[in-house]
Amino acid sequence: MITARPQWVPAPNARPNSSAASARRARAFHAGSASLLSIGIYVALPLVCGYLSRKWTIKAKGELWFREQFLPVLTPITIIALLATLVLLFSFKGETILSNPLTILWIAIPLFIQTQLTFALGYGPARSFSVPRRQFISSPPAGVSVDSHVLELA
């Protein structure tokens, strides 16, 4: 019979080390709260602001004015804002990117392949059903899927 036990095996009826357990919980909470904060800032906040501004603008000026006057002005601004967001995301991670280029490559390759497959799986059936190209390219699911991979990489 073996009477010695390794240190990593808890003793029967032993109380867990409360300081180690609380440290693990704190680290898990910090990682989870950082992810939630990122999702809130980069996804939820713009979504809510966009929804509310659209609703208020249409109520105040009408749908026709919104589509013909407001959207043509807003579209270039949104593109610039998206690019600025990506530049900021990558600039904050610049040191990590430069110190781990192979890790970034190992993350980028599967995302690139997945993006190509997502596009092919959407474009192929759309083309076979003769969906007009303009209608397919402006399809929100395809755009959201491709854009989300860029944010995953960041």
C-alpha cells in the first residue's frame, strides 16, 4: 500500500487553500470581465447608438430624408471610423504582434481560410440561384461574418 501522496493531490477532508482559490477566481473574473468590456465597447455600444440614432433621425426628419440626405454623408464616416478602430486595436497590441509573429501567423491562416470558405459558401449558392451581385455583396450576414474575423484577430 502506498502511503505517500504527491503534493498536487489534495489530502482527504482537507480544506482548499482559500487564498489560491480566490486568486484563481479573481483571474477568471478579470479575463471574463475584460472580454465583456471589449464586446460592450466594440459591438454593443455602436449597435445601440446606431439603432437609436436611426430611430430618432427617421422620427425627426422622415425616412426619405434619412436615406437620401443622411446616409450618403454618414457612409464615408463609418468606413473611416471602422478603419480607425482597427488601427487602434492593432496599435495597442503592436508589441505583442512584433514579439510573436509566428503566433499571429498561426491565428491568421485559419481565419483567412474560414473567411474564404464563408464567402464561397455564401457566394456559390447565391450565384447558382442568380441572385444579383449587388444584392449579395450588400448582404449583412456575409459582411458581419468577414468583419468579425478581423476583430477576432485583433
